[in-house]
Amino acid sequence: MNIDSLLRAALIGLALCTGIGAQAQARSNAAAAAPFVGQGPGYHDPRSPFKPLQEKEGVLSWALLASVSTKVEKKKLVARFPEAVQALHQQKVRVQGFMMPLEPGDQQKHFLLSSVPTSCNFCVPAGPEGLIEVRTTVPVRYTLEPVVVEGLLAVLKDDPYGLFYRVVEAQPVN
């Protein structure tokens, strides 16, 4: 299975587990032009052995990333980013989160970063505003603990996989 297939499978899981497809269809039927809030940065299961992420100085806030709203236009879910998020496009940022590998092995150069740890092997833990696609310049060792990476943030307005954020040229931060 190649990386595009893995990413596509992860995002299909996202739609199935969060009900994005059903919600989009229901909202489309109810009020196609009415804006609505997205799924949020995810739910941290209190039974999780991992502590929730703590806000860190100098690290981009998941609350800010989750402040995006969405709207159905022409049977498509379109993100509406607040000015504070749009201003981050192509800026160097630090982000923290839990790794969701998209490649085999313990060294990852392409992965999803989630605001919450996974609590189900078959579910993506957050909506698109709680996930960041990361492409690093050096491999990062897979871990269940939170990681911090620094790179250029892309705010995605029409990603074919439905993602809202991508960090490229990333490097791990100790």
C-alpha cells in the first residue's frame, strides 16, 4: 500500500468515525448555505493512558487551528479560516501532537499529527481541524508520546484529501 492509499484510508476513517459525510449531507439538505462549526480538535478519552496536550509557549495552539468553520458549497465541504489562521500560511511554526504513521517502520518522514491520541485502532481521533499532515526533512522516530516539529505551515483551502493543514520542511524539536 503506498502513502497516498494510506492517507486516503485514514481520511475515509475520519469521515466514517466522525460522521463528516453524513453531517455534510444532512446539513446540505437542511441549509446548503448556512455555515457550521467543524468537528473540533478531537476528543481526549479520559481512559487514555496519555495525558492531554498542554499548551506550550512558542507552539501553535490547537484551539486556534480548530477555530475554522465549514460550509457546504456545491456538495463540497469548504473551510472558512479566521484571519489569525490565514496569517499563518507559509509561516514557520512549531506544532505538537500525537503521531499517526503513514509509512511502515519506526522512522517516519510523512505522518499525520493529531491533537489527541488515538483511542480506537479503526478511527481517526479528530476532524480535519484536529489533524496536520507533516512532511519532515529527516526521519522522526515513531512514538506514542507527543512530538513537537517545526516547519512551514500551509493552510489548505482545497486539499483533495480534505485536510486543512500541512507542515512541510519540518524537523523534530527536542
